Amino acid sequence: MTKKEQDRVRKILAALDREYGTDYKCYLDHESAWQLLIATILSAQCTDARVNIITKDLFQKYKTLEDFACAKQEELEQDIRTAGFYKNKAKNIIACAKRLVEVYGGEVPRALEDLTTLAGVGRKTANVIRGNVYNDPSIVVDTHVKRISNKLGFTKQQDPEKIEYELMEVLPKDHWIIYNIHIIRLGRTICTARNPKCGECFLKEYCKSVRE
């Protein structure tokens, strides 16, 4: 990356920091690592707001990881039905909880290699846990990060794992976690998928999509 490109990245990140602050904010409600893991599994192709409505009752009914490990799949399916893909998610949540109890003593592991052995957990979910629970520098590539990173010219890739690796090269490590938090907020309020408000965007002078 050239010095000019590095300078542009720094200016974009500084603008995001000014606009949104530098506090870490997880949009999924949780009180423990395992609750965040289950909420993140539920969030696949579902809004965080919907997941928070579901988990408000879900975590009252299933108070421990063991409760999820022993859950009846058909009953859990009904409990999470509004999350979409509820049959597969219920199956994965039960299998994930069982492995956490039986293999990891009820603790959510820290290493990416361990996290991705859990049912329903890919790199994105694993990085959510690593970043939000353990504060390990990690890049979460969701739909907002994928779309807006392309608009900003940070990547031309479409595959989430390739985007993750490219962003590791582009972004300084101290912004790996918070970049996702900032971009989610930007993607929900200004740079929306259907009707982006480019004229209102504080990044418009840096956005390659606007210039094109």
C-alpha cells in the first residue's frame, strides 16, 4: 500500500472515530460469552434487533449452557422460530452447547481453531467472540463490512474470508474490532444498501463509489 493510500485509510478511520467515538459496543444483548455465542448464531440472516427480542425470553427459559445442551430440538425451534432458518439454528445451538459442556468444560474457547469446531460457528461468529469477549484483534466481515469496504476501495473481493485477510493488510490492528462496529452503524443509518444517503455521508470525500 502506498503512502498516499495509507494516509487515506488513516483519514477515513479518524472520521469514523470522530463521528461514532471509540467505545466498543456490541449490538447483541448478552451477559456471558456463551450467550453472545448463541445470539451470534441466531443473528445469521436476521437483524440484531430481532435477535435481542428473541433472546430476552430465551435466556430466561434456558438459564445455563447445560439447559441448551439438553433442550428438545422441536421445542427450541419454536422458541427461535422468528429468527429464520430456525430448524438448522436450533440443531446447531444444541450441538454447540453440548460440545462446549463436554469438551470445553462449559467455557467458550478463545482460539479461532477451537471456536470453528463448534456447530454453527464460522470465521465471522468466531471473530465476534474473539473481539468482543477476549479483545483479541479480529475483523468481522458481515454484510455491511463487505458492502462498504468495497465502496471505500479497501477491497474488491466478495468472499468474506478473502475480505477479512485484505482488511488485515489495510487496517491498523488497533481498529480491527471497532471498524466493524463503526461500519455497522454507518450501514444502518447513512450508507444503507437500498438508498444510500451519499450527500449526507461524512466519508463522501474519501468514497471511491461516490467519485465513480
